[in-house]
Amino acid sequence: MTEGAVAVADPPSPTGVEAPAEVVVSDDQDAVPLDAARWADLAGAVLSDRGCSGELTLAFVDEATITELNLEHMGAVGPTDVLSFPLDDPAERTGPDSPPMLIGDVVICPAVAERQFAEHAGTLVDELALLVVHGVLHVLGHDHAEPEEARDMRELERLLLERHHWSGPAPVAFSSEHRS
């Protein structure tokens, strides 16, 4: 935790996890070369860390696709970096014999990430990692609409990135907030 930072209560994780999460990944864009398996592994590590099992879809899309999804689902004009679509609620899982949980979908636009990384996470790799973690946390019910929620979510993002992306402290240039 950074000096002066407030300790964040780690939200409870779903209980009764019998199997690790499965992440189905697709790379349906060609603007930014990426290692889709790497990002699927990160998403899986975050889900496991949070005690979630089931299936998550992680899709990398082009700007036209994310722009269309942003308008259709958020009512916002233009492209965005990440959208999350939760499906099944982990709290509603009925037991070990219930069908596999469909956690949700995380959709990321690498072209937007490429444009914003210098004023955000510092590097393209760290920007993509942040977007994966951010999207997964949204699917799991985290939000940043209120200042306290935003602070808590940023702290949890940093914690998860330190555990599963950097395996240590965040780089000095990293910021989970846009600087501009």
C-alpha cells in the first residue's frame, strides 16, 4: 500500500468454489498485436484470487465493435477501453451440482488502450493488464460510481496487479487514474 493510502477492506469472495474459473478468450482485432493467452491467464488468476469459478469470456475487439457496444449498452458515443457484462450472480449459486456459472463477458479495445497508456498505466502491457483486472472486477460486482467506491476499486486493482501481473510493487510510472 502506498504511503498515506487508506486500508481497503477486501470484499468477501463467494464461497463453495469447487473448480477454477475457465476463461475463453478471443482476439477479434488486428490493430495491436497481443498475447491473448497471457491476458486469459491474468483474468483466471484474478477470478481464482476472488474465489470465483465458472466461465468468463474475454474478448479483444476493434474500435468499431467497442463503439457499437458502448452506444448500445452504455448510451455513450464513441469508443471506450473496456466494457463488462456480468451474467450469473455468484451469490445465487445453489451448490456443487448446479450447472457451471457464466460469470460474464469482458470486452477490451487494444487500439484505445494503445492511445491512452502513456497518460494512464505507463506502458501498453500495464494498460492491458489494468483493463483486464478492471473489467473482471466489474463483472464481479465492483463499481466506481462514488468516490469511496472508486478509491476502493483502484486499491484492489493495484493489489491484484501486484499479485498476478508484476509479482511485486507497482512501477513508479503506473497510475490507475487518467492523468490528463
